[in-house]
Amino acid sequence: MSAPIRIGNCSGFYGDRLSAMREMLEGGELDVLTGDYLAELTMLILGKDTMKDPSLGYARTHVRQLEDCMGLALERGVRIVSNAGGLNPAGLAEKLREVAGGLGLAPRIAHVAGDDLRPLGLWEGALTANAYLGGFGIAAALGAGADIVVTGRVTDASLVLGAAAAHHGWDTGDHDALAGAVVAGHVLECGTQATGGNFSGFLSLPDRGRPLGFPLAEIAVDGSCVITKHDGTGGAVNLDTVTAQLVYEVQSARYLGPDVTTHLDSITLEQVGPDRVAISGVHGSAPPEQLKVCVNELGGWRNSVEFVLTGLDVEAKADWVRDQLTSALATPPAEVTWSQPIAPRPDADSEETASVLLRCTVKDPQPGPVGRPFTSAAVELALGSYPGFTMTAPPAPATPFGIYRAEYVDRSVVEHTVVHADGTTEVVVDPPVSTLPPATDSGQRESAPPAPADVLTRRLALGTFVHARSGDKGGDANIGLWVAHDDRPDLYADRVAWLAKLISARKVRELVPEAAHLDIEVHALPNLGAVNVVIHGLLGDGVAASTRFDPQAKGLGEWVRSRHVSIEDALL
């Protein structure tokens, strides 16, 4: 039986801590170090890069990290696996060979391709169109002896699944083991979000003055694992920080992937030591017939201005400048969105607290209407509008924005290919797939019975003992809510039952009035003491196109935690 493999993470997004690769290599023992650089928005950014220079399209920060750390990784026998190849994994692999030659090193560098579907012309006008590949291309590259593997658009968890499958010799039918690796990969993929980053219980973290450590997983042959971090690093690994990442940006209780369908409601967590959380019991089944595709297209141009309104008559000031700017636009943009300012509290004791912001965001298929004509019209009001007129920043030029959408294709149109270090190619064989419907309603519940009328309650913030983590999936927002593991373990089970009963689609519409007319799903994850909420369409056309105040829904969970609900006295 093979020993557990220790897989670490050094990047959760394109722009994450540059020093993390060296920190992880120097901080403790690892077998493989992964880096996740891609998101839907990142693919759009890389697509814009290739419009300027077709030789780009990859995460250039990864080149800088390996220029610094390639020798150290080889010396320690740590293999590097990343999706930093983006739209051009072959170009990144060649660049890394160039860097290695300059350092006098000769690592075996392989890359995984086949995800880029633009040449097929399936979606007219697509800037990017990339299928989410699985981990067996990575496993094949590592099995052939690669020291460094770079990929394009694989699923985030595939980085970990591929490394674990190569180490343990799993095949495509080992569904439970593969599902366990998917869960481990999902915990690791966002870096320090698993060790206390963006954690609603941040006040409980020890020594918040230190940078948070990046996570690692010790994955056993059966797919179970222990999540931990290097000794001496900041943050914490506990039941709540791990749960926070498990409920992040997921939809139903079935997590559909290219290699396996992971049943999130089968996960069991246990704190097995300081900064050590064991994950076990994960069940997997055959993956779906089709592969998901990330499609980005240019949606047009956008711009915004932000006015500061101070003191009295804020609503009237907003109405006046709104009317003035609307009248001044000779060619109105196709879409104009204004924020809704709320009057500051009376008798504020500082000018800042006596002020509110009024934001105007405009979008148009062409740059002209949202460029200088728009910003000049706003600036020209400066001496002829509301008293105290000022703006938060100078006018800026129009910028292009993209629209993301998910598409699906039959596996037969995708050729998942590994280009090994010696230049030979290998096509990855598809796993056996399920012919059953994906059952996206798994775990879903639309309503809940009301609490008994005679129960004494108090109106308190939902976050009194409930944590939250929220994010985006295209135009949809996700909120994971779970009961905190605090100093009242005797109340935990009753609190979990209360949360599951409280959170329904109807209740979500009360807590998030913006969602009153949107489709909402609520999925129960009882093993995690959690519910997962998906609000379809809250973010419009997605991150780059959204005019919402919080376009990635990162703060949505914290707002929901602050909303007051009726909590039974017996739970406090």
C-alpha cells in the first residue's frame, strides 16, 4: 500500500502572494506543489493578453516564481503542477525551458492541452472557449517522470486529483478515491482561504499579524486526507476554516467533475490535532456525459463615475445630478445604472460619516458613448450642480468588458492530450460516464416548516453562531452557511437543525431583497452542519459585466450574517 502523498498549494488566483512558492518549498516536506491561477475572469484577462500578443496567454507570475524556485524544487524532489498555462500551456512550457536553460537546470517539463475549443468554431465571437479537463492528463505526465507540469483549463481540483492518482495508481473507476481527491483539491484550490482567509470567524484566529500559511493535504490511498499547513505559519486549520472552503462556490450536493461526481453530502470532518482536519467517507460516482466549457466573449465597453453627496438633502441632490447628467448625454449609452444612496445619520461628527456615494455605471457595445462624452458631461457639472459637488476620482477612459457563460460539449469533441517532456504525445482515455441525468436538485429543499408559535425567540444577527462564505459562478451567487464549532458543542446539533429549518428559498428572498424575483436553490449538507444557497442571476452577466456593488458576491455572505432573524432562546 502506498504511503500518503503530501500535496501543497502556492496560489489561489492570478495575483496571489508571489513569495508563496518559496515559502511552501522551504517550510516543510512536500511531494507535489500545486498552483491554481485560473478563474472565469482570469481566462478573460488572458484572452485580452493574446489579442495584444499571441505568444502570451499564460500566467506570467508563475514564470517569475519558478525562475526563483526551480532549483530549490528540483533539489528537494518536489514536483510542480499548475494550470498557469491558461490559453497557451505550450508557450508556458517553452518559456520555462528557456528559464531553466538560463539557470543551468534541466527539469523534465510536460504540458497538458486539448481544452482550447476555439478552433472548432462552436461559438461565434468567443474570445475564449475552454473545456474543463480532468486530472488524468496530469497523472500521465507525472507517471512519465515530469518534474513540472503545466496545463490550460483543467478543473481547479484536477491539479490535486492528478497528482494523487499518479502516486496511488488509481484508475478511472476508483470513484470514491477520486472523489476524496476532488474534495482535497477543492479545499486547497483557493490557497489561504482554507487557513483563515475570508473567514467570518477571523476574530478567533491566532496571531492575525502573521501572513496566513498556505494549506496542504496528506492524501491516503483510499482518497481520505488530512488538511494541514506548515508549522509556524499564520492562520489555522480547523473544522470551520475547512468547512468555509468546502461550501465555497458549489451548487448542488453533487459536485460534477470531468473525472467523477462527488457527493458533498457524504463528507465527514474530524479535528485530529492542532491544525489538522481529517476528511473521510467521501462517496463518488461516474462523471456526467458532457464536459463544461468556459466561454468568454467581449460584451462591449463600460465606465463609471462616483459622486460624493454630503450633509442634508442627499436624496434631492442625487435626483438633481442624475437628471443633469442624463440630460447632458447627447448619445445615451445603451445601459445606465445608478446606485441608490441612503441618507447619512443626522448630526454626524465627521465629514466622512456625513457623506454618501452615488455611482453611475454605463455600458455600450461601442466605446464612444461611455468614453469622453460621458466623463466630460459629468465633470462639466462641477460648478453648476448640487452644493458640495465632488467626485472620488478623476475621469477614466472606457474599458472593455467580457461576458462569461457556461456551455457543455460531448466528450468526443475534446482531445485531452499530454505533451511529455521528450516531445511525445499521449491522448487521455475518457473515463466511463454516467448516462443518468445530472440530478442538479440533489439535496434541494424549497421550503421549510415554520417554527412552533410558542417558542420564545430573540431578534439577533444570523451570524450570532452561523458562519458564511460567498462567491460567484458566472452570473449566479453562492452562499454557504454553517453552524460554528464554538464553545457550546452541546447546542451544535440543535443549531444545525434550526439552520436547516430556517433557510428556505422564501427566507433567502427576505434576507436578500434583491433576489425577490430570482430563482433560488437551497441544498442541505447535514454532515457539514451547512446549507448551500444558489441565487441565479444576482450578478447579471457575470463578474466583468456586473454593475452590482459587489460583483463577485464576496461580501454577500457577511451581509446575510448581519441580517436579523428570530433565534430560539434555547439555542443561545
